[in-house]
Amino acid sequence: MFEAVAFYLFAFLTIAMFYITVTTSQALYALTALAAGMIFISAFFFILGADFLGAVQIIVYTGAVMALYAFGMMFFDTTREVKEKQGNKFIVVGLATLAAVMVVAIFVAPIVSTNMTAFYPMVEGAGNTQEVGLVLFTKYLIPFEVAAVMLLVAMVAGIVLAGKKMDLSLTLMSAEQAKDIDDKDKKVLS
Amino acid sequence: MLDHILSILIFFPALAGVMGFMINKESMRAYGVSVAFIEFALSLWLWFAFDNNISGMQFMEHLPLIPSFGINYILGVDGISLFIIILAAFFTMIGIASLTDTKDVKNMIITLLFLQMTMIGVFSALDGIVFYVFWELSLVPMLYIIGAWGGPLRIYASVKFFLYTFAGSLVMLVGMLFMAYFFYQATGVWSFAILDWYRLILPESFQLWLFAAFFVGFAIKVPMFPFHTWLPYAHGQAPTIGSVILAAILLKMGTYAFIRFSLPLFPDASVYFMYPIAVISIIMIIYTAMVAYAQKDVKQVVAYSSVSHMGVIILGTFALNVEGISGSVFLMIAHGVVSGALFLLVGVIYDRRHTKLMSEFGGLAHVMPKYATIFGIMMMASVGMPLTINFVGEFLSLLGFYQQSHILTLLAGIAIVVGAIYMLSAYKKMFFGEVTKEENRNLPDVNKRELIALIPLVLITIWLGIYPKPVLGPINNSVESVVQLMHNKATSEEAKMRIPNVSGVVISKTATKEAH
Amino acid sequence: MEIGLNHYLVLSTILFAIGLVGIMRRKNLLLLFFATEILLNAVNIAFAAISHYYGDLTGQMFAFFVIAIAASELAVGLGLLIVWYKRHGNIDLDTMTSMRG
Amino acid sequence: MELYLYIALFAPLVSSMFSALFTNTPKKQFVGIVASLLIFTAFGSSTILLSHILGGGDIVHVEMMTWMATGNLYIPFGFVVDQVSVTMMMVVTLVSTIVHIYSIGYMDHDKGFNRFFAWLSAFVFSMMILVMSDNFAGLFIGWEGVGLCSWGLIGFWFHKEVATWAANEAFIMNRIADLAMLIGIFLVYWNTGSLQYDIAFPAMATLDPSTLTWMGIFLFIGAMGKSAQFPLHTWLADAMEGPTPVSALIHAATMVTAGVYLVIRSNELYDLIPNVGLFIASLGAFVALFAASMALVNRDMKRIIAYSTLSQLGYMFVAAGLGAYWVALFHLMAHAFFKALLFLGAGNVMHAMHDELDPFKMGGLYKKMKWTAIMMTIASIALAGIFPLAGFFSKDAILEAAFVEHHFIIYSVILFTAGLTAFYSFRLVAMIFHGEERYKLFGIDPHEAYKFMLVGMSPLLILAIIAGALKGTYFEMITGLLPNTEYHLHSELTYWIMTIGTQVFVALAIMYAYKKYAFSPVSVPDGTSKMENSFMYKLLLNQYYIPYAYEEYIVKPYNELSAALWKVDQNVVDASVDGIANIFYKTGENTRHMQSGNLSTMLKWMVAGTVALLSLAVVFGLAARYSGEIRTILSGLGV
Amino acid sequence: MLSPVNVSLESLNLITLAPMLIPIVGALLILVIDIIKGGLDKTLYVVLSILFLALDFGALLDAAGVFTKDGIVLGVFNVMLIDGLAILSQFIIVATSMLFIPLALTNKRFHEFSYPEFFALFLFMIAGFQFMVASDNLILIFVGLETASLALYTLIAMHNRDKSFEAAVKYFTMGALAAGFYSFGSMVFYALTGSIEINQIATILAANGYVDIGFVLVGVVFLLASFAFKLSIVPFHTWTPDVYEGSSAAMAGYMSIVPKIAAFVVAMRLFEFLIHSNVVWLEVVLYAFVVITMTAANMWALVQTDVKRMLAYSSISHAGFVMAAILIGTTQSNSALFLYWILFSFTNLGSFSMLWISRQKQLPGYQKTDHSFEKFSGMIKTSPMAAIVMAIFMLSLAGLPPFALFWGKIYMISSAVTSGYTVLALIMALNSAIAGYYYIKLIVYMFMKDPIESNIDNNGELYVANATTALKTIIGFAIIATIFAFLAIDPLLEFVTSFVYNSGY
């Protein structure tokens, strides 16, 4: 019973929050609603016994991601109302509703497939984090490492795009201009 | 060297073309003529070495290319292809020799040499894919020739030419892939070799579809009604040399392919489609002849006349007997010579007046008697005057088809009437009457260079008209084997009946000869 | 009332659809990125639920990696956003139409 | 003998090629002389061959070389000199020689002198091939060859619009007939297996009559074209635009008789199909009358003679059609002599009158051109069939044949025509040489032709007079090959009545012509007299409106249809090709805006694509899940 | 309690990991070098990248040897998968990358190449693609895909001009949506089978007899949508022309080959078993995709005014053409896919390189975009060699024999023919004819139009404005390979077929 109440409550809350996120014209509201939605989602994780995931959700999303977004928003000065020219709303809502309705139509049916053996079963007595750790560092070691590379890529990309001198474009400069820039750089370095 | 003479014939011009980039612009024409002459001499040597008594393939070459997919570099000539190869070599030579000062003569000659490679390749390939390679490749130099040196609508014309034929041949390619697949199914081995395919007897229902697929490719190339509309544009816009090669050789690819592929591969389908194709041919003959009559541009007249004559060739091919097919092969050569010459002749006047409208001329026989004479000879050849080259082919084609259908032959025979109508009226408009235009009064007659190109054509026209045997003999031998093959392969009763059993005929023929 | 897997799947679908609405509707690049986060989060709920109901950890793994991916995407996305903003002073999609046809 | 055969055959070719060498140079007298000599050589050889045949020698048959051989078909260049061909050779070479000689004078001032001889000799060569060939294909070579030369010679003065028009008309009209001839040849080949006369004809005996009938009809249609039989006759009158020697040689003596020659040559075929023969005879009789009627009122000297030629060809076909092949050939020969003479005489007159052709503008020329007048009068007498000139013997034989065969309608038609012939011939002679000297009104000073021309013409004159005497010898020779159908009337009396009656009838016609045109004043018709406004006169003057009908109902529609088809070619056939190409291009052009460049739209497309896939999936998934139920429902509905 | 885990090193089969590790190490090394001493010339990094790629290639050869000996190899807890598809696609990826990297040595200076990070990201990207193709675990595929994509977005943006940012943003945003689709699709399959490994999914689905066909289809829809995005299948293609236009020509050429082959391999793994299980829906949808993509892309390419954009649409069309292989799903068709893509790689890279060497910085008035058709007017007059090379590339793309792509094309059509897809074969063939038009259009401009005045004056300099020996070498290689491809088809075909066949496809 508790589970049901919690499910419906958080379901309502997440849906509401995300609805606000996609519809509000105030960027700040959107950001706040998104963060709230993320937190509510972590609640599902806890309900479902995925404690580790819940923790990660809160840390990564509400911590890191939201902080970054907030930073970005300050950068863009989005305290003003966001003006968006909307085309045919009917198409947007229609398509999304259609997608939802159709998927739901199929998802409401129970899965009748049998032999649903768990390949990486949860172990009695071990905490969720422990279990996750075990699987993560054996089976999913490689994806984990690749994810690390991915984060490195993201980092380098972020640095290159936001950090380096992208405002001066060698691509657009003629050879002479580029040479001047080089000379300046050399002076700075030397 | 004789073992590889076909490869040499194919790739010598290409190599020379590549080397041609190094030649100085002023010396280019001399270079082109010499290369083309060597090539022509080689082709004559091929003829000389050709054994007239063998009806099958000679000078075969076999080199694995993609053996796992059954694609091999196989070459060979028989009596059917031999003369078209020689004709291709000959016309390239004539064409280069008669080139009047064009811009970018270097590019032109290199392109022509490449074109020559593709032409000879098509006629000597014995592998479906190799054939297709050269077939397609021949479009490119022609595209360039029409598009770069043509008239005001040249780009439209060249692109139309390219795309139309390209689209058709792609359908043919699918047909070839099917053929190879059927061969694979039958034998477990992939093969695109035409001689392998000859051994395959297909059920009639398959034959019909495959025939149709090949037909699209060939018919556009020929070009058969109603796929012919690219041709007037191509000819109308092309420079003289382009029209000459196009009419003399490139169109023959389609008709040649009918004999090389459609007939022996699909004998039952050939019989099945004989009447429809004959009707199309007759439409080609009469309809285009009438359209030709309505033209105002003399080159268009010749262009439409080409379509009309191709109708006779197709008709002869689908006579499905030795007389008709031999006739159609001979007519291919004949039409090559005659229409090539006519286009050259149109080029002569175009060079002088930069117009091809017949209304601009009139009374040219007064100022350019030699020109008028040569034009007259070629015109008479074109309308099928006996003792000219065209007559032999036309006579045999019609004679052959007469065995299949009397009424249709009668209708097709209207060719000789309508042909005379448009040709004579065009000739009259251009050459007869008083000189009305002031510009025409002082036109120089044909010069030496033009004569060098035209005289051999006149001589061939008459020589082969009087004594076609050196050409007709080898053609006949090979055609007999094709017809025999068709007869043996035919499955339906009707096909067996329609396609004569040559081995029986041969005896009676020798008997006939003895009787004389 | 028992809450089954289907409930979670339906919830996930609804959230996903909301994300789609955002994706299609938002013309502000930043807010558009928000919508992409919603998409991924919606899927995560389903993964966790399946994992729970099947007693299998793979789902949680997937969700974990999805979070990682979402984070990396964010970094690159913001980088692009900043570069664009520096050049143009806005982040409106409708101004981003120099290439078309 | 083979050598003579080759000489006879190739001397004209050599002559032609020799002359052709000089086509682009100014007039060279020696070209004409050399050409004439070479043709004369051919004549000489023919004579030797004739004497060989006459002397009972074997038929000379040579096979020079293979022409076409493929499959079952074997066509050599084979030549045969037998009784029929040697007769033809004689006619051809003799008339040719004379015309060549004559032409030296006639074409004296023409700058195309050399070219003329090239064409003329080429014609002789073609004609020789035609008559000497031993197979149908060779015949066809000559057949087309004479057509070509006729084209070149009719249009010899190519600066004249009418001349070139007439040349083309002749060529094209002949081509129509040639098509039928070609079909006939195909029929022969596929039914007998050969085109050689000596194989094909014997093989025909075993064929079924309907095939033979078709064969006969098609070959005869071919003959109709060359011999200008109705309805393919209009070209002959128009062909008179050519130089007069050409008319004499080609359009009177030789080429036009090729059709007759073909029928004679194919006698074995036509003997098997008497119905076709009767048709030929009937058509011949009709043409005889038809052409003669047009000659009655015509105002063009050459055209009158041309119509008379046409009429005489009708006679020949009557004979040939009735199976009297030797009579036809005999008339052909006799006709060649006097008609060539008539034409050459007309040429002299034309020269004298500076190319004036209207006899109404002449008159009284006898004083100026005595020899010409004599020759033309004698030729006319021969044409009219007055005893003892050539025409009498040949024409009389035809009449007899028709009578004996009991084809009385044909008989009466050609008898009546004989009267008409006499009338128009002498109408012409009278108007030209007698009566007032009307030419003076036009300021022309006529003069007699060169002497050598007249001398050249004299053999024809002699032959026109004496040819009848050769009938016996000829008959003996020719029946070696052709069926020996001698026509004897049952009673001597009938014969005499007929002969004398005919002679009287003809003589009356001549006298009427003289009375009307020589002894009473002739006024130049100006369209006012009552006769000129009569329906019949107009009908005849306009050649029964047949040329008009051809122009209106064949030529014009052909032009219009051609133009229309060209439009169809461009606007339907080509346009549909371009249309298909344009469909792709236009679709691309119209849908490229789908790529608006707006990211939002792009995302919408992605979602839309997914939704589309989803809806397909749902439909399919539901269908799969409830397939059982659906099937039940469908079966309940009886589907 | 959890028991300790014992893993032996041999069971990990680290050889399966070697090819991916090498570029990662290389990338790290480049980053480190840059940190130690900045401002080094790009040539260093180019050569280093090539060396590492060569090592990578060597490792691949090694892996190929293992595969031919032992068959399919699983490694590192069965996450890594070395089979024929993985090896073939990695060969293509690495080889194309080796061809691409020297294109950085341009005559003119471009922004991205001045950063060592460019080369590091490039190598990371290659590693990402390699992971993507060498696994059947949906997680690793996803992570690999994202690694590669994120790097790619950055590489595009680093060209540093308005259009390239726009391109990167568009690509990125749509990529994010596609990632959402991908995860959703994976989720559905996970819900169905409890597994995220493709072969297990296949086994379980087959065992259950596809009872939950609705679920399966939803999963397929989303996965298909995400891969359709990667493969630029209409209507998921909209990013392609814009991104190609926005990025440098060299990068556009690269993008038309490498990401797509990676996506094709995954698509093949994912959809092949469904096709073979007679999921009719998928067959219908793929059929529609193939036909629509080929035809529509061709029609749009017809109306382009910029060569690069035209080539973008043309590569969409080629992707649609190759997609047919997945639809047909026989060994022959899958081999044809690889054969085609190998041949396509150097042809297409060659043609984009031709654009690359003619890249100008300042556009003259008659040119609205970098490579508008007008730019190539009368090229034959001013720089004939370049024109002929370009023409041959175009003819090869059009499928004109005997140039490279023709052979791929006939093998592909033949595979359709042998599987009874006659109509498809015809559509494929006729689409080549439509495609012929726009390739010919460029040839028309180059060979048949008159050159623009300024180009005559500077003697066609602009067509080789950006050329260096390195670029010319690459083009030289590409053109020789394109012309003489027919000599290599037979061994290539045997090689590809045996690899595909032994992987069970």
C-alpha cells in the first residue's frame, strides 16, 4: 500500500515538475522544476531498492548537472522571460501524445514471455552498493573504463570549446593575419 | 602477339590517349591520325588473320578478374563483331583525319582515343560484365564530346543522352545479374561469360522477363521507338565528329547486343516478342521517316533517317533466320559507313556556313559540284540503291523477315519509299534550284582533307555494294551458328518452327551452289 | 493495489513523451537540453524498475551508464552553447538557419 | 561470245566513268565522241551476239561473280544473252548510240555537257544490266539503276524547280512500285528457293495458284511503276522536263519498256495465271485509251509524245497480258525506233524554237526544217500504224491477238485508240510543220539542226520504215524462247476486212487532223472558245485532275502528317521522357523545403518518423496479437 | 555475503581489447606531450596519429589472425566480441582514419589543426567506434557510440566558423534525442528478455517465439530510429546536409564513412536476427526505408547548388542503398555491404578531398557557398588533371564501370537478385540513374562550361589552393584505388565473405 501511494505521489510530482520544465517561459522555473524532478526520480530508485543509483542520481544530477546548468544560465542572463516563437502546437502535442498513447497501449499489457532468469541476480544479504560494485568491476569493467574515457573526452571538449581561444578563428583568417597571431603568441610565450 | 591482339586493339588507343597528354598542341592532330592509323592497321591485320571458315569465336583471351563472382576478362571475335571492330577503328581514323579546327583539339583527340577503346571493347567482350563495363564507359567520352563541342543546347543534349542510355543499361545490368544467378543455380558456379550463358536453357517465362530487361537497355541504345528522342538532340547538338562516331558505331552497340545476347540467350522469348518488336520497327521506319521529312535542319534529317534505318536492322535481326540476321549485321556496317559519311558531309557545309538549316542553302550543286556528287552518292546509298552497301543489308533484312510475316515486311518495305521522299526532298532543297543566298555564292568546294575522309567512304560504299562477299561470308558463318544455337535451344514448338534448322539448310545451299 | 512493472513502464513512457514535447517545443537551446535530460531520466526509471522486478542488476548498470552519458553530453552541449552564445549573443534556434535546402 | 557479252555490258560503264572524270570541267567535245564510240562498241557487240543467236547459237550465260550469298540465298552477278535479252540489247544499244550522237549536237551549248554523257552512259549500263541479268536481283539492280539515272537526267537542269520536282516525283513513284517488285522477288525466293530465272521459273509450275497470283500481281505492280501504267503514270508526262534526248532514250525507247520486258521475261509465270494476264491486258487497254485521250488536247509537244508513249505501252501490255509475248516485244522494238525518232525530231524543233513547246506557237516549220519534218512525219505514220511502216506490223498483231483471243472489248478499245493515236499524232505534225507560220509572232528564227544529228537519226528513220520486214526473222528467233503463239484468224476474209478497215479508220483520223490543224486557220487557244470551256476539254487538259488529286489528297496530307508527327515526337514522345525526368527534379525542388535548416523542425521530423514507425508497429502488433480473433471475424463475414 | 571473485587473466582475452587501447594510449600521449611542451607543430601530431593508427591496424591484423584460427572470440567478461564484422569494420575505420589524418596537412591554416586536442579527440573517437563495433553488449555499444559522437561533435565545432558551430549544435541536439531513443529501445528489450546482450536477446526471443511481438516492435522502433539517425535514413537524415556543409570538406568525407560503418555493423547485429525470424514488420519498414532514402535523397541531391551539399545527399542515398543489405540479410548481401563500404570509403573520401584541396578562405562574388557548382566551371581548361580526377570520382560514385563503386553496386544488386528481391534490385538500379544526373552535373560544369574569367587569369590556382604533397598523395592513392579497384575485388571479396560467413551472418 505504501508502495502504491509513494508511486502515485512521486509519479504525479515528477510528471508535474517535468511538465513545468517543458512548458514554462521562465528559465529559472524550468531549472528549478527540473532539479526537483530529478530528486523525485531518485525517490523511485530508493523505492525500487536501487540505493546506489538513487545516490548517484542526486549527486550527479542535482549536484553537478544542475550546478552546471545554473552556471550556464547565469552566463546567458536568462532571468528574463524566454520568448519562443511557437509553430503549430498541435503537431508538437499531437506527436508526443500519439507516441505516448501507442507505447502505453502496448506497455499496459503484461509481458508474457517466460524464462526471465536474472543474469546478474541480486544477492541476498549484500547491500545494493556492494552488488553494484561487484558487477560494475567485473562484467562492466570495460564499459566503465570507456565511460571514463568518454568523460575525458567531454572534459577536453568542454575545455576546447569554452576555454580555448575559439573567438579568434584561424579558419576565417587570411594567411597574413594568422601569422600576426602566431608572432604575438610567440612573444607571450617567450 | 596474335594471342593478345584484341587486348592490344582495345588498350592501345587508351594508352596512346594517356600518352597524348604529353604531346604538343600543334602536333596533336598528326599524333591522333598516326595512332588511329596504327589501330586501323592492327584491325586490318585482325581481319587478315581471321579464319573465315570458323564460325565460332577466334582470338579468344581469358584472364580471371573476379573469378569468385564469375567475372572474367574474356575477349573474342567472330564474323559478327569483326567488321564492326574494323569499322570502329576506321571511323576513328577518318574522324580524326577530317577534324577541322576545333578548339581544344588535344582534348578532343584524347577523348576520341578513349572512345575508341570502349567501342572496340564492347564488340570484343565475351563476358557480360566486361561488355557492360565498356558499354557504360563509352557514354563518358561521348558525353564530353557532345557537351563540350556541341551546339547551343549541347548540355541538355549530352546529359539527356547520358542519362537515358545509362538508365536503360542499368535495367540490363539487373538482367545480367539474373542470368548469372540462373547460371549459378544451374551449375553451382557464378559466371558472366556469354559462351557459358549460351549453354543455359531457360524456361520460357524467365526468358520473357530477362528478354524484357535486356531489351530496355538495348532499345534505348539503338534507339528504338519510343525511346529514340535522345538521338535527334544528340545528333543535332553534337559536333560533326561526335555525330559520325555516334551514328556509325555507338548505335550499333544496341543492335549488336541483340544478336549477341537476346537472340541466343532467349530464343523462345525472341519468337514470342518477334511481332511486337517488328511492329515497333515498322513504326520506327515509317514514323521517323515522316518526322525526318518534316525537319528543317539537314542534320536532323540524317539523324531521324538513322532511326529509320535502325528499324530495318532490328527487323532483320528478328527475322530469326540466317538471311535476315546476316542482312542486319551487314546493314549495321552499311549504315555505319553511310550515315557516318552523311554526317561528315553535313559537317562540311556546317564548317562553311555555320548553319544546318536547309532553307539557308539551295543551288549548292552550282557552287560545290564535288560536294554535291559525294552527297548524292551517299544519299542514294542511304535510300538503298542497289550496288551500294546499304542495299545488300536492307534487301537481306527484308528478305529474311519476309519468311516470318508478309504483311509486316510489306509495311516495313515502305522504308524504301519514305526514305526516298525525305532524302530526295532534302537534297533538292539543298542542292537544286538557283543559288538564292548571297553567302552561298562563293563557297569553296570540298578540300583535300575532307576528300581524304570522304573518298574512302565512297569507295567502301560501292565496293561492298558490288562485292559484299568478303564481309558477308564470315558474317554468314557466324550467324549460321547463332541460328543453329537458337534452334537447338528453343523449347516451344513455335520457336522450333520459326527458327530454321541451319544444318539442314547448309546442305541444300551447297547443292544450290553446285547447281550453278 | 499492487504496483507492477507495467506501472513503471507507463510512467516512464509518459515522462519520455513529456521530454519529446520539450524537445519539439523548445526554441531556447538551454531549455532544449533540459528536455533531453528528461528523456534519459524517464528511461532510467524504467531500467531501475525492471531491475527490481527481475531481481537483476543489469538494469541498474544501464541506468548508471545513462547518467554518466547524460553528464558528458551536458559538458559538450554547454561548451557548444557557450561558443555559439559568444558569437551570436543569443541561443535561439530560429536564428540558427544559415544552412537549408 | 562471252567477251562480246562483257563488252556490250561494260562499254557503257566505261563510257560513263570516263565522262564522269570530266564532270567538273568545262565542256569537252571529245567526251561526247568517246562516249558515243563506246556505246557504239556496245552496239557492235550486241550485233555480234544477235547474229550468234540468230545463227542458232547457244544461249550465252555467264556468271561473273557472287554478289550476295548468305544462308540459303545465293545471288551471283549472272548474265544471259538469249533471244529476248538480245532483242532488248539491240534496241537499247542502237537507240542509245543514236541518242548519244544526237546529244553531242543537242547539248552543244550546255555547260553540263560532260555530266550529261556520264549520266546517259550510266543509264545505258543500268539498262543493259536490267535486260541481261539472269536473275531477279540483277534485274532489280538495273531496275533501280535506270530509276536513278532517270532521276539524274530528268533533273539534269537542276536549277529549274520543275525539273527537280519532276525528277523526285519520278523517283518516288517508281519506288512505290519497286516496293511491290521487291515483295514479288521475296515471294519468288521463299517459294522457289532461288532468284535465278532458270531455277525459279521451272519451280513455279508446282506452286499453288494463289501464291503465283500474288507473285504475278506484285511483280506487275513493279512493272506498272517503271512503265508508268495507271495510276502511277503521272510522272512520265512531268519527266518531259528533262533534256529531249533523255526523253527519247529513257522515256520512250527503253526504260519505260522495262515493265513490259519484265512481264515478257516472266512469261512462264504469267502463263500459269491467266487471270492476272487478263487484268494486265485490260489495264493496258485502258491506259492506251486513257493516255491517248489526254494527248488529244494537250498543248505541250513533248507531253503529247509522252502520252502517246504511254498509250503504246498500254498496247504492249495488252499483248503481253494476252500471252502474245513475242508480239509485245516486237511492238516494243518497233515503238522504240519510231518513238525515239519522234522525240529526237521534237528535240530539233525545240532547238529551233528556242525551247518553245507549244505547237500552237509554231506552224509552217516545214520550210525551215525539211528533214526534221520528214522524219517526224514518217515516225508519226509508223506510230499511227499505216502500212507498210513498222507500227503497222506490230500494232496489227496486237489487234489480231485481242480479236483472236475473243476479248472484243479490249479489241474495240484499242482499235478506237488507234484512231485517236493517228489523230493526235498528226494534229501535232500538222500544227508544227504546216499551216501559218505563227512563230513569227513570237520573233523566233528557227533553223535546222546540225547535219550530223540528222545523219545520226537516220538509222532510226530507216528502221521505223523497214522494221516490219524483219518480223519473220524476228519471229523465228524469238519463238526459240517465248511461247509460239501465232494468231491466225479463222478466215482470210475477216483478216482482210479487219486490216483494211483499221487502215481506213486510221487514215480518216489523219485526214481529220490535217483538215482541222493544217488546212484551216489555227488560233492560239486563249480560253475563250467554246470547246475550251467544255467539260471534257478541261478534264482532258487537266489530265483527268489526277495530278491535282495526288497533290491534294496524297502529297499535302503527307506533308501535314509529317509535320504533325514531328510535333508528336517533340510534344508527346520526347515530352513524356522529359516529364518523367522532371517528376524527380520537381519533386526534389518542391520537397527540399522540408530541410528548412531549423533545428526544431528537424527534431520534429525525427519524432514524426518515430511516431510513424510506432503506429505501424501498433497496427502490426495488434494484428499479430488478435490474429486469431481477426481471422474468426473475417471468416464470419465470409471473406 | 558476496563471495570473492577470481578471474584469470587468460580468460579475459585481452587481445580483444588491444586494438582499442592503442588509440586511447595515443590520445593520452598527445595530451601529455601538449602539456609538457605546448606550441608544437601539427605535423608531429599527424605523424603520431598515423603511427598509432598503424599500430592499431597491426593489432587488428593480429586479431584477424586469431579470428581466422579460432573463430569468434569473446573477451573481458564476454563484453568484448571479436568476430568478422568487428574486424572488417575496424579495418575500414582505422584505414579510413589513416587516410583522413594527413588531410590535416593543408596549405592554408585551419583552426582545428592548431590544437593538439584535435588529434587526441580524433583518436578517442576512433577508439569509441572500435568499442561500438566490437561488442554486442548494448551498454558498451552505447558508451562507445557516445564517446565517439561527443568527440565528433567537438571536432566539427573546432573548424571554428559560424556554420560549423551551427552544424555541431544541430548534430549534437539530434544526437541527444537519438541517444534517448536508443536507451528507450534498449530498455524495452531489457524488459522483454532481462538481458542487454544481443545474442542473448535473440536466443530468448526465439525461445519465447516472439509472443510479445508488440513489445519487440516498440523496442525495434526506438532502436531503429536511433540508428536511422546515425545512418541518416530519411526522415532522420535532416542533420546530414547541414553538418556536412558546416564542417570542413575533409571531415565531411570522413563522417560519411566511418560513423556509418560502425552504425551499420551494430544495425546488422541488431536487426539481422529479427529479419531472419520473419518479423514481417521490420522487413516492410526496412524496405520502405531503403526505397525512400535512396530515392528522396537522390531527388534532393538533384536540386543542390553546392557540391558538398550534393555529396552529402549522395552519401545519404548511398547509405540507403547499403541499407538494403540489412534488409536482404544474406551472407552475400552482408559481404556486399562491407565490400561496398570499403570501395565507397576511398572513393568518397577522395571526392571530398578534392573539395578540400580547393578550399578557399575568401569567397568570390559568384560563389555563395564554399564549393558551389559555379566554382568548378571550365575546370578542364585551367587544371585538367584535377578535373579528370574529380570526374573519375564522380563517375565512380555514379556507379559507372570499371570504377570502384560499380563492383560494390553489382554485388549488392546481385545479392538482391539472388534473394528474390527483384523489384528492389530494379529500384536500386534505377536510382543509380537518377543519381547519375547530379554527378554528371558536376562533370558538366567542369568539362562543358566556360571558366570564369578570374580563374583563367590565375590559371586555376583556386582548385589546388589548399593542396600540399600530403593531400595530393592521399588523392593519388584514392584515385588509383578507384580506377584499379577491379584488380583487388576478387581477393577483397573472398576475404570479406569468409569473415562475414564465419561470423554467422
